[in-house]
Amino acid sequence: MKRILLIEDEMPIARLVQVYLERAGYEVKWNEGNHEAIPTFFSWKPDLVLLDLMLPDHDGLDILDQIRQYGSCPVIIITARGTVPDKLQGLAQGADDYIAKPFDPEEVLARVQAVLRRSSYLSEADTIRLGTLSIDVSAQNALIGKTPLSLMPRDWQLLVFLARHPNQCFSRDQLLDQVWGMDFEGGDRSVDTAVKRLRKSLLPWPTSEGEISTIRGMGYSLRVY
């Protein structure tokens, strides 16, 4: 049974979401966004976090940062701050998806299922080696030589997808579909931002072995030499 930590201060919303998720077979723990949110995350080790941003005692983005320091647990933001800049900021800081209030609980359930499916796909046990770049998909870590890379979850997912398809070009729309998911509401700027971050992380990788190339008018490709 997959565990979902729901960090939300509005009880009616929390109860509604919890009921829908539990009916779908998930185990749900609710936290009001108080000082116990992060200790609960560490001790309970959920498979996914649903995180409100507008909490009484904390900024949800601060909680997201602490979760990201721990690892790559999927995080879906649910909040009334639904402007495009808010969404881009949340996604840039490592959220896997972003749902604006008011929402249909069926939509929340569908997005939870989609994010968990993508997370499960990336947990397949295999290792990809591209020169000195080694990607252990099951352990969810990547090394250049013996140096580990620190990647946001979305950047990790993008790296795994491109590494599984070396020397193939993918448009922004294709990457949004394959990595972000068809239900993602952000634009192709999210792809450009993730590629920029990933390129920075891969700077120690010798360009004689490979690089992320921009194919003008087409998209991006992980070129392996």
C-alpha cells in the first residue's frame, strides 16, 4: 500500500482528499502544516507528498526545500496560489506537479496515480553507463567518475529518459509528455529550465564523451560520442 503524506491546514479540503485517496487504496497521513510536518516525513517515509503552500506557520516552499534535501520523494503542490509565476517557482524548486485550488478530488487522485506511475517506471533496476557517467536507476543516483550528482527529481527523470534514448532528438512537447506527463499544465519553458539545470550539473562530464545538444528547430538530444 502506497503511503501519502497530506500537508494541508484546511480540514474540509484535507478530509475530502483523504477520503478519495483512501478509497483508491492509499494509506494517508494528514498534517496541518505545523512543526511536525518534516519530522513526520522523515519518520513515516511516504511514497508521495501532497503539499499546500499557504500554511499558517510555514511557507510550503520551505518544506519542499527540506524534502528535496532529503531525497527524491515525489511532491505535488496543491494551493490557491495558482498564477503562472507561482507554478513555475514551485516546479523549479523541485515539485513534480502543481494543482491549483479549487480542484476536483478526482483530478487530485488522477495526478497522484500519474506521478506514482512515473516514479515507479524510473525505479526499474538497471544501470546506464555513458563513459564516465553512470546512472543507477534503482538506487536513483548518478555519478561522474566517483563524484555523485545532486539533481532535482525532475532533472533526474529527464536525465534517465534521455540516457535511455541516446542520440535521439525529442521536441519539448515530447519531453513534456514522456517526463512531465500528459496532464502537466506548465509550458515548454519548464523543459528549457530543466535542461539548463541538468547541463550545469553535467559540466564535469567530458564533452568528448557526451553532452545535451540543442537541435535547432527540433528539440534536445543526449549526444553520446
